[in-house]
Amino acid sequence: MLFNTPQFFLFLLVTLGLFYVSPKPLRRWILLIASYFFYMSWNWRFAPLLLSLTVIDYVAAIWMERVESPRRRKLFLVLSLAANLGFLGFFKYYNFLAGMLAEAMRRDPHAFALSIVLPLGISFHTFQSMSYVVDVYRGEQKAIRNPIDYALFIAFFPQLVAGPIVRAREFFANYYNWVPPVSEEKLRGVLWILLGLAKKMALADQFAQIADSYFMNLAAHPGAPAAWSGVGAFAMQIFFDFSGYTDMAIGMALLLGFHFPTNFRRPYLAFSITDFWHRWHISLSRWLRDYLYIPLGGNRHGSLMTYRNLMLTMLLGGLWHGASWNFVIWGGYHGALLGLERVFGRKNFQEPPHWLVYPFRAAMTFVLVCVGWVFFRAATLHDSVYVLQQMFSWHGKGILIPAWLGCMLAVSLVIALLEEKTEWIERLAQGPAWAYVAAVAMLLLSVELIGVTEKAVPFVYFQF
Amino acid sequence: MRAAPVLIASVVAFAAMEGVIFHTGLYPWILNPDASTGYVETILRNEQNRPKNGPQVLGIGDSRMLLLPRLSNEHTAETGYTFGTIATAGSSPRSWYYMLRDTDPTARQYRAIVLAVESYDDAEKWVDEADNDADLSYVIPLLGLSDLWEYTWSFHDPKQQWKAARGILFKGLVYKRDFEDLMLDPVSRVRYVKLNRRDAFSWNYGYNGPPDTLVGFHVDWEAKTLTAPPNAAPGLVQNVKGRLFDPLPPESGTRNRYMKYWLGKIYERYRGSPARLIFLRLPRGGFVRPDQPPYHPRSSVRDLAAQPNVTLIEEHFFDPLEKPELFRDELHLNGPGMDRFSLMITQEVSRILGPPR
């Protein structure tokens, strides 16, 4: 059940209805049942997996809090992390590692491969679980005693599949002090859902067609203009797709009285790669910083170690996205760029440049990000190299992005620039009613008229 | 700001915008005349705008209803009738109902409606015609909210029903492809639409039909083989073979129910009107396979023939046209075939109607 299907909207309406008509003590049950129904509608066979991970982490956290001995606390932490990483590793990385092993043994690359279906959202809910047990271990979070509450934290349907990765303390602060959303929040919730839907169906899915046609048949589109427009289309697809999903998740959560953290802040307006990672998939960046980069030592042990930690974090961040060398290279590429920016003075890349320089820096950053997307999207390393060669070949003709979609992009850029300056979308629900009404009507019209509705295109990040 | 009134106002605003753009003639004005929706719009508009002096006869059918009004109207002085046509390639009896409703809203403009059907026996098809998803794009500008129930449930497949229902409610969903095409080059589209509005009537009216024939093709019915001339296009050879030798679908009554429903609805529209419904069976092809579908005594048209204002042209009336030299492909008459077909229709319809009163 994808977010961009009528079935999902029916499910959402029923869930919202049941949630608000039920007495308060029943509401957590409603949300939990709805969340498991949502998860099982994709593949019911994985429900025991989600449930067992939930039970393991729930129990591990309580035991960690009960025992006095630091060694036993650590043991429970390790057991919990091993369970999470074990499941994640098996489902996501087994075939990758088996392929490498087979190659090392000069056997058929599929010799040890298994037919594994990746459980929906496993990368996200395991990270969320792990952050919880680590926080409990560190004493930053109290173990949750009510199993229903904890199960809901892990399975909460708006963010179960592709985040944002919510910290336990954020979620439970909201959960235990739950107040029904006020009118402005309800309006904001609906607006975010529609904005996300429009981003996904009217923009991401349109760009997906171009990106797919390019990357699935590279030989048919030789030359730099085709390569840049194919890669650019993917850059737009992945942004509008993922941020569209996040907007919808944030909107749905708002309607249920939950406040999710921002996950995207106009990343293509970033003036440096450092700035880009402060704007792109923020909840993952934050997770990697708090649970990987800082525990590795962060920037506390000199420059060399800082670069090492940065690189390790980004490599693992790349690998988190998928089991292939392309993702590792993508992570490494960003790690290298972040390292370089540190070499040339961190301050220059953290503080916005003069407004006259800003467009050039933003354009430069966008180009660098696009180069990275090549590894992210291309099917193989060989394809990535080919696309990069084409991008810098300075020959060929034929831009793949049609003019009207280019115009849509220009409109989106203007909206993003205004949002960057004034956050007007955020404040739309507080402004005059006519502005809100016009915005909603336009969003609905854009979904109707240019949204890809013939088939529901899955969200890119669902595969992670 | 309270949420409920603002949300309701938002939905109303969207519905109003959608309504103004798509449920009025605003967007249909700019439809691509070469796409199915725009083509039907053009055909219907041409017929509506055609000056109608004296008693009128209107032809309707699919691409095989190759009535040339230009030829028919050369005989107006002797027959007393002026002919027009809204036959559209790919259209179906369901679409004909809505096309007729749009062209002839009072059901009193014509003395006769000539409906061309493939068979008087409701010959079965391999696919359920009720689930033809192209139908929606033919008639979307003609459908209103009052058609929501009937049109939606006329499809059998739930997917098609859903598509039809949401298409009628949100017409932009059906116009989507046309809109994307418009966005690619709006200036050229406007220019082409204007040109089409000015000249499409004369283009259609002056159409002569292609000279190609099936001469040189030979069929051995015993051996089930087709010999084609060396210069015949492989696609054409394949299509002719398919038409002649592919097994016929088994009788299930599906098509009979479909035809009875939609031809029945057309009949209901014209019950008590001065218009006569005249059915003709189309010429079957340059070669006619010996294993024809079984005779159906209670077929849709035979049942309707019992009604006072319905006439069936003799089933084999157009058999003389079933010759390779008069067909350009497995289904369609060529130029000379069209000329003879048109004249035969003109004479027979005029005979049935008698001199105008």
C-alpha cells in the first residue's frame, strides 16, 4: 500500500476516523493495529520479524536499566545491536557478501546467493531501534515499560517505511504529552500531505520516466547534454520523491498529533557539500553523526582521525543505502568532498557566502552532487564510469528534459528560494484563508493534470 | 482560522477550477485534433456546424463506415436527402450513444440515423467490448456527472469501472496525456487547432480514400494459406491472415448483451422521434471466410427490427462489394469501394425513407 494510492488514502481516513472517535486509552491500539495492517498489506510474512525485533529491543532496554553491572549492560546492548544488525545484514547484505566470497573463490557470482526479499523499511526501523537501545544504554532515555507504546514507536506507519528516523526521546515526549492538533496543525498536516503528493506524482514520477529511459538504455543517449539531463532528471526524481514522501509522513503525523523533525531543507540550494548534508535526509545525517561519527571519535583526536571518521561514516552511510559498491563509492565520494571542504577551511563551507557568490557556489555544489548521483543510480560501476565519461565528453546533442518540465522546475526553484527566505509554506496555514485555499486547489490540480496516475510508482527509498 | 471550513473551501475551489477548465468547453477547445478525444470533438463539431437545409440523414459507425457525404449529396436533388456522418475509427456502440446524444440533443434533427454494424448476429469477440478502455477517451468531453453511474457500471472489469468513475469526476486525469503534449509546444498546438477548426470539415468532406487493393492475394481455404504479392507489406499480410484463419471466439452471449444494451439505448432515444434507425451490415472484407458466426435469431438488431421506426437493410445487400479489388486491407474499403458503398447507402436509405414529405 503505497502513499500515492487511493487505497492508502482510504486507509488513512479510516485510521484518522477511528483514532479520533475512540476513547483515549484505545487510541494507541488503533495506531498500532493500523501500523501493523499497513506493514502487513505489503507482505504479512515479515510481521513476525518486525515483532521479534521490537520484543528483543524492548526487553534488552528494560534489562539494561535493571542491571547494575556495566559489563552486563554492555552485553544486553551488544545482543540487541547484534540482533538488529544481524537481521539487517542478512536481508540486505547477505547476497552482496556472498557474491564477493564467490568471486574471491573464483566461483559463479551467484553460487552462494539466496533469493531474499528485503523487508519493507528494515533499514529505517532497525536504525530507530538501535538509537533507542543506545540511548537507554547511555542513560539518555528511560526504557519504555509499556510494550504497546514501544511497538508503536517502531511501527508507526507514517515513518515506518522510509523515515524520518525519529529519536525515542522526541517521539515519546510527544506521545506522553499528546494533545490533539489545533486547527493550524490540521491545516498544515493536510498541506504537507498534498505538497508531498504533488512532489511525488507531478514531479518525481515525471522525472523518473526521463531518468529511467536514460539509465536503462545508456547507449541510446550518447553525449553530454543527454547525460547531464538524464542525471539531472534523476537528481530531481530522488529529491522530489524522497522529500515528497517525508512531507506526507510529516503531514500524516501532524494530523495524528505528532511532530516529526524536518528531513529536507531545500538541499539543492546548498552552497557546499557540508551544507548539503545539513539539508538532505537530515534525520539520517543526525543519526550517523550521533551513533557513528561521534562514537568513532568525531573531531576530537586530531585532523587525520577526523578525516578517517568522516570517511568511515560516509562509507557506511553509503552502504546503508544499498548493498553494492556503487553506494560505497557514492558514500566515499561525499566523504572525500566533506574532507576536502575541511582542508580548505570548515568555516567557508558552513557559513553562507556573499549573496553575489551564492548562486555560483550553489550551482557548483549541485553539479558535484549530481556527479555523486551517477553512482547512486547507475546499475553497475561500469555504467557509472560510462555516464561520467559522457557527462564530460562535451559532445552530442539532445536534452532529455522537455521544456514544460523545465518550466515546472523553474517554478519549483522560485518556490524554494522564497521558502528559503521567508518559510512561507510553513506559515501558510497561519495566513489568510484564501492563500491556503488557492495553494491546496493548485496542488490538487497539479496532481490531477500532471501527476503520473496510470500506475502507482513506488518511492525510491522504499527499496532501502 | 478553523480547519473544517477552510478545507471544505479548498475542495470547493479545486472542484470549481476543475469544473471550469474541464467540465466546460474550455479545455476541449484546445484538444489535439489528431488524438482520439480531439478527433471526436472535431467530427461532432463539424456535424453540428454543418448547415442543415432539408431532410437530413446521419451515418454512424467505426472506421469501416466509409460513407462519403460528398458523393451522397451529389444526389440530393433526386433523393431529397442530405447526408452527414460522425463515423469514427475505433468507436463502439457505447460511444455512438453519447456521440448521438451530443450531436442530436433533441433526437429530432434527422430523418434517419444509419448505424453500421459488423454483424447482424452479434458475432462474439475475443475481448469483452464493454471493457474497452479506449472508449473513455473518445467520449470524455461528452460525459457529465449524471452519466457517472451508468457509464461506470457499463464496464465489467472493476479496474475499468474505477478508471471511468474517476475520469468522469476528474476529467483532467483523462486529458493528462493531451495536456502534456500541449505543454511540449503550446504555440504549434494553438496554431494547428485553429487551422483544424477552419479546414477540418473540408478535409473530411473531400476525402477520397486510398487506391490500394488486395488484388494479387490468393486464398486457399482448404490448405488455409494466403499467397500475397511480393510487394505486399508484411504487416498487411499478417493482418489479412489473422482475419481469415484465426479461430472464431466461442459464443458466450457477452456481445449480444452488450449490443442489446447500447443499441437499445440508442433506440430508446429515438423512440417516438421522426428519425428512423436504419441498420446496415458492413461488407466483411475482400475475402470472406466460409466459417461465419452462427445465425442468431434474437440478436440485438433483429430484435430491434420489430420496432416501428427501425429498419434493417438486407443483410447481404453489400455482399457485391466483398471483392479484393475494393478493399485496401483486411477490413477497410478502398477509394473505389467507398464510392460504391456510399452510393449504395444513399440509394437504399432514400428508398427506405421514401420521398421527403
